[in-house]
Amino acid sequence: MPVILQHRARSGEEKRSGLNAIPHVGGIPGVKLGIHRSGSLLRSEEFLVREDCLEVLHRLPNPDKRFEASRTDLLDLGLKAKCDEFVSVHFPGLRTDGYAHHIRCLYTQTTLADEDFIVGKFPGDVDIVVACGFGGEGFKFGPAIGEFVTELLLEEAKPTVPAAVHRFRVARALSERS
């Protein structure tokens, strides 16, 4: 399944944002477009936000930093305009005059400060492989993460992407917690 990702580089401390495109999802003909970290922010009894996270809101690329108390799946015309612009530049043959379905994807932002996944053997017990910290975008990387976890479990001498062993190591999460 081809996935197209366009990530905007960080600006100072600001978190990355970007857009993804995935063809033919869930039997709906067309292309699924998603904009990462651009929608409104939620905070309620159902959508908890830690106090320490409030101190770093300025790092989010979301243009509006105000919190809403409830989820809405109403079409955000500003976000649709961003998707339409992406399509016109990268996929000029696709129509943007309508949409088959619109929904807001919700996820928690629980990754480490470096925003990388946590995938690797658990220190102290090599029979345990941890795969987490995907911050709402892990589904796009599912096949690659699955292959990487398989290589770790089978103790492949040289993983397909050797740099991933160090980059995603579990010890990062353990050291950040202490």
C-alpha cells in the first residue's frame, strides 16, 4: 500500500506537522488525506491534558491553541483548503470538488521529546520486544514496524534498516523517565 508523507521540518522548538495520502482506504474509492497536528485541540474529562503539556503548547504547529471541550466532525474548511492545495500541487489529476467522507482522527500525543517511536528489545529481558509511542501516526508505518519487530524477534544479524536499532531503542524512554 503506497503512502505519501510530506513532513514540514521543525521550526525551532515547534513540533513537526505534515500531510499524508493513502489510496483506497476501507472500501471508499479515492484517496484518504490527513493533516497531522493541524486541527483544534481538545480538553475535557474524556480528553485529558497534563498540566506540564500546557507549558509547551507554543511548540505545536496548530494555528489555534485554544481548547474545545467536545469533538466535532464538521468539515473544517481551512484544513480542506490545505488538502486541496496539496492535491493540486502533487496530484493534479485528482478532483477536489467534493469528498466522500470526513472525520477527525483523534490520538494522544505521548511520544518522547524527540518524537521517534519506541521499538526494540526490552533491556534486561531480550525475549520482550516493545513497539509503542506512535503518537497517532503509527498506522502509516505499520508494515515497516512489523518487519522491524519481526527482525528483532528472529534476531536477524543485520536488520533492513540498521540505524533503526539505535534510533528507536527502548532505553531512550527509560532514561527520559528517570
